[in-house]
Amino acid sequence: MSRTRVHNFSISLDGFATGEPQTLETPFGHAGQRLHRWMMATRFWDENGSDGIDNAFAQRHSEGIGAEIMGAHKFGPPGWQDDPEWRGWWGDNPPFHTPTFVLTHRPRPDLVMDGGTTFRFLSTGPAEALGIAREAAGGLDVRIGGGPSMLRDFLAAGLVDHLHLVVVPIILGRGVRLWDGLEGVEADYDVETVASPSGVTHLTFTRRSAQ
Amino acid sequence: MSRTRVHNFSISLDGFATGEPQTLETPFGHAGQRLHRWMMATRFWDENGSDGIDNAFAQRHSEGIGAEIMGAHKFGPPGWQDDPEWRGWWGDNPPFHTPTFVLTHRPRPDLVMDGGTTFRFLSTGPAEALGIAREAAGGLDVRIGGGPSMLRDFLAAGLVDHLHLVVVPIILGRGVRLWDGLEGVEADYDVETVASPSGVTHLTFTRRSAQ
């Protein structure tokens, strides 16, 4: 059965998935690269990177994924909807390699990129977007790509089957929190936790009914 | 050198150290015992309890401690200052066994309890309270007892040398947060993280200059 999965979603110890402000130069605000340094040090990201526990988790990002859904804040900085030339942060060959659905109130025509990524723009809610992405995924899983606001919506709607979360031991103090409005969400999941020698902690939330 | 230490300080994955509301019946609000179940399952708490990693951390609570400082919210429910008979939550023999300083704007006479605990009431700020507690500790360490508001004050003032934090994988959603106003506080500490088979994660923050 096609599942919805989240991978490599990194938050600070105080629960922020991004700092502030988000701009073209600082996609994660004052957090800079601190939330994702663990991932950039792995073989998944860099062929000379580490090949231990961090990489084992990181590389799951792509395995068995047939489509991604991302929020508007992940696709570009504030105001990208006003720039008809904006094609995402990732250059000509984005690291998705599947149909990739961008949730936005101002949809635009499909963007066909190199390497198999096609950005498609939807102005629907989470459940309808998931139906469309599932169909595009052709029986494979759908990755819920974030950022935090859209992930929160999908979690609140019960639409996430597997969540891989990475807690980085820094106190960001400000930004966008993941957990707001999600009291008790862990009740639907089996949760496992493991600390990595790199200093981050990996948590997996696996929906009981979807195992 | 006498250090200031925090032990067994438990927070939810979303950063709350207590739920709400705090009442006589529910000292941790809607969190109930969920933040401290890991500790109550150890030999430190229960002679038939576990004797692994959780207990190794838990029992450090008492080792080498000569005094504790706690906040008013730890000593009693809202309004305890209006009850001249209130003697804390812990019965005749509280688990402190040292001079124990309670920070409150309405001090009262010392309370001599069984087992070596004497509650003394101070209306000072963190630094002055620490000076008084250090003297009472006779060269031993001073435990910073919490709750979250007073711990936050001590962390912000740079008065914590060692912090043992326990992250419990639940989303409380509301209550009192530990981290507010503490952006970047980790920069002064060496941080280690280890996951326990019980499901909680232990973090230690050890001040670099105090090692």
C-alpha cells in the first residue's frame, strides 16, 4: 500500500524547523545550515560523506518515493509567486526526480526540470493534494516535504504514515515551530528514538495502522 | 569547586516542562505523570525499579549536593502563600535532605522537616539566592530544582554549570516551556545525547569553563 512519508525533517531542541526571516539568501533564516549540517555530512549528500547511522536515515529520502508534496514556503522565498522566472531553489536538476506538487494559492503552469522532476502547482487542501499525488506516484509512496506549516496541516489531518524527525541540540529561540496545535499526536504512532554520534537524535513515528 | 547542577529535568518533545493548569491535585497539569514515568520506573524511585541507563542518570540527583534552590511553583500550587499550613507536596520527609531554598516574593519562617530537609524562603534574585545556597552547601554542589520559569532565569543568567535534561516523546501542546528566551544558550556547553531503551532521551549540558 502506498504510504505517506516524511524524511530528514530537522528541528531544534526548542522545536523550530526553520529560523527567521526566510529570504532568498537565507532559506532557513537565522538557523542558516545548522539544522541540516548532520545531513550534509553524509554520503547521501556528499560522496565523501559519512556512511553510518546518519546516512542510513538520510538516504531513505528517495527510496520507493513516487511523488512529493511541498508547501509554498519550501518552494521559494516570500514573493516567489510574483516572479514568473522563479524555478525553485535547486537549479536545473532538483533532487526530487519525481512529480513534485507545490501547494500554493496562486498556481502556475507545470515546470518540467531535468532529472525527472516536474513541479506541479495545486491550490487544494492536504487531502485532495494527496489524492492527486498518490495517483502520480503510480503505487509508490508519497513524500510529505514540508516546510513546518504544511507538515503540521498533514499531521493534524492524520495524513502522515511515517515521520522521520531529527532533533538538533541547538536552541533557535524563534522561527516556525513544528508542533503547534498537535497535542497528543504521538498517540497514533509507534515512536523509536536513537542518538547518533554526530550529536543529533533520530526519531521515527510509524503509524500503528499502517505498519 | 562547588557547581550548580540540574538533574532529571523532563520536558516533552515540544519543550514543555509542565502541563496546565497546575492545581493541588495536578502538580503538572494535564501532563499528569507522563513526564516523569521514566524516573518512577527506576531503582532511584522504587527499590524494585530498573537499574540501567535511566537509573544511572536519575540517582545523580542526590550525589554531592549540599543545597537546593527551587521556584515558588515547585513548592506548592497557586495560592500556597495564603495557606500558613502548607509544607510542600512531599510529606514530613521530603526527598531533599539538605537546606532547600524556596524563591518567593512572600517569604515565611524556616520549616524544619524530617530527614535533613529545611525549607528556607528567599525573596532575592537568582544570583543572590545562589550565594546564600552555596554558603549553606558547605562546599558541596547546589542543585537548581526548577520549575521551568526559575530554571530559565538561572540559565539566562549563566548560573547553571551542568544540566541533565530528559526529553519524553510526547506532544503536550500547552503548559510552561523551558526554552523561551534562551536562543543560543547551548554555545556555552558541551552537549551529549543518549537514547534510552525506555524511549526517553537523556541530554547533558556541561559548561565548558566548569569542566
